[in-house]
Amino acid sequence: MTSIIDKRLVLIITCLTAFTTPFLSTSVNIALPTINAEFAVPDQALLNWLVTSYLLVSAIFVVPFGRIADRYGLKKVFVTGLFVIVVSSALCAISGSIFMLIAFRAIEGIGAAMIFGTSMAILTSAYPQKERGKVLGIYMAVTYAGLSLGPSLGGFIIHFGSWRLIYAGIAVYALLVALLAVRKLADERSAAEKGQFDLPGTVLYGAVLVSLILGLSSLQEMLGIALFGLSLVLMAVFFGWELRQANPVLKVSVFRKNTVFMFSNLAALINYSAIGAVPFMLSLYLQKIYGLDALTTGLIMIVQTVLMVAFSPTAGKLSDRLEPRIVASAGMAICAIGLVLFAMISPETPLWLVVTSLIFMGIGVAFFSSPNTNAIMSSVAKSDFAVASSMVSTMRMIGGILGLGIANLIFTYFMGHTEIPATGPYDLLMKSIQVAFAVMAGLCIIGVGLSLARGNLRKAEVTPIAHAIKKS
């Protein structure tokens, strides 16, 4: 994959999949009322599992499949993931009950995990380090486009057809991408060490993720606190096990010996936690307190996404010229400014100030995400590209859930377990939103410090070369 044509084909194929997986994550949200009506769902919690099953399974399997890909080949796992998406999406389209649909959505999550764990690794392998920021920026832009177009395009399909057409369309789309990948992606032999696969570590990792995600999603309840505590205990057991393994499912040594990789992932976790609940809180503010309808609210909120899509390639390209930590830290600081402005909103805040805050957020996320991903992917050896790619996706998923968990905890503290009233007054809701935004701004400020603390990527790259020259 060294020629210009080959590199561009790799970029096209990985970007096509970068649209698919986030689209599958968000498009189902708009279909929930229609699915509820068709299947006469007996328990509303089952509808939540349509979303949760996909995200939970993706989070559990992304690191193990990244490790498998590092050992046995990126293309094999990537293409298999696409075909899993094809089959599971087709089964979703013909589901006869809510339980079948949840099960097939979980299988979709397995396919998504295979893609999450390999797509950025394939892209990083195809491009030299001096061009990675640019192409990863394009990749991130397409990812954000998939996230934002999921509800709107899904709504369009449902309006003129059926929710089943969403899954049928994805099945056809993924099949075409899979066939293109089979023909055009080069087979790469893994450079990773061979040995027995760490099945106990994989099971432990899955248990950590299940308890952590379920706990974070319900922190305002005792069960959620208990699950979160259990996840911390299991995490300690997991890391203890991994440190003793010759072929661990998660190479903890990469975190211990590589400060750029460790702090870049921590910065990503904090950034995604800080921005994860912004759509939820801003939607409540604009509709409940400001009195706007859902369509107008959506049009206002898309400002952030448009800027994320527009500036991600530029930010990624800039990180090829400057130290990624400088660009990413600046992006995190811009996010903090946007969140501070959000923390100051009130029922009397002019709409232009809300839009200004969204502009800060959109530019800030773009200038953080692409350079930070570039730092993560470029800080490890080629044999660890898939694990690095997996960690990027894991930080994004856990961060988003953690942000929502923190927001729900704050809302529960001020409002109790009561539902948000259909009509005002909304004093407690406004207070909850302000405090939540302030906490998120504080997280971003901490994140700036972690982002700066990672050290210089260029220096980290030169050091191994210097050692090699010294030995020779």
C-alpha cells in the first residue's frame, strides 16, 4: 500500500466505513417511535436496549478484535466485520419482534467492533507519519458526518418508506464496501508476536466494560453506584492478570512505557466525557426553557457538527507540521471556553450567544480530536496499530457514557427522581444545566493539563532510532 493510488483507495474504503458505524449508532434513535408502534413493545426499557446493545457489544469486543487483528492481519478482521454488518443489518430489516431486533443489533455491534479496531490502523499503515494527521482528519470528518446525518437521513427514509429500509440500505452499502475492500486492500502479514490468545483476559475485560457502562449510565441509582464500584474492582483484577501474561489482550506495557499514548488516551477520555452530554443538555435548554420546537433546535445544534466536519481535516494537517499536543491542547482549551459560555446561559440569554458557544465547541472538538488521534496512532509500533485504533474507539464510547452519567447525577441531585415537567417553571432544570456545563468545563481544563503533559511525539519517535544507532 505504498503507491498514491493505493493510498487513496485505502482512504476511500476506510472513510466509507467511518460513515457506516456511527450512522448505525444514531439512525436508530429516530426510528424508536415507529418500531415501538409496530411491535407494540411491552416495556419501554426494551427500546433503550436497541441502542444500548449495539454500543455495549461494540465496546466489549473492540479491544479483543484489535488484538486479534494485530496477530492475524488487519484486512481479515476488517472485511469480516463488514460482512457481519451486511448479514446482521439484513436480519434487522426482516426482524419479526423487538427481541429479534435487539439480538441482531447486538450482532451488528460485533461487526462494528471489528471495524473500529482496524479501520484507523489500516489507514495509519498506508500513510507515512508526515501525512497521517491530514488523512486522520478526513477520517474524523466523515465519522462526524455519519453521526450527524444518522437522525436526519434516517428520518427521511422513515418518512418516505420504513425503518426497515434503513437496515436494508446499510446491508447493501456495507456489501459494496466489503467487496471493494476484498479486491483493493492489500493483505498485510501481522508483525505481532504469536501465542495463545488471552481468553481469560478477554472475559475479564468484557466484565469490566459491562459493569462500567451499566454503572455509568445509572449513577444516580444505588445499583449504578454498586456496578461502578464492581467495575473498579474488576479493573484492578484485570490489570493484575494482564501484567502477568506473555500475550495479553490489552498490552498494559504500551501505557506504562509510552507517556504520549497514555496521556493522549486520558485526554481523549476527558474530552469525550466533557462533550458527551452537550446535545442532551442543550436540547433540553432550547426546547424546555427557550421554547423552541424540535426542528429549530436540531438546526441550531447542527452548527457544531458542521464545524467539526469542516475543520477536522485542517486540524489534522496542522498536526503533521506542529506537535500534536500543541494543536490538541489548543482545541481542548477552545472547548473549555465554549463550555464556560454554556455554563453562563439563562432563560434570557440571546440566541446568538448560544450559537457562539456552539461555534467554539465545533472548532474546539475538531482541533482536539484529529491531532489527538494522530498522536495516539503515531506513538506506537506498527504491530500495535489495531490496539491503538481500538483504544481511540473505546475512549470515545466510555467518555460519552461517562458524560451522560455525570449529567444525570447532577440532574438527580437538584431535581430528584421526578420527570422533567411538561410546563414551567424550570428553575431547577436551569440550575442543573448550568452546574453540569460548569463541571464539564472543569473537566476540559483538567484535560488541557493532561494533553500538555503527554510530551512531544517527534521526540518520542526519535528516541528509539537514536538507541538503534547507538547499538549499531
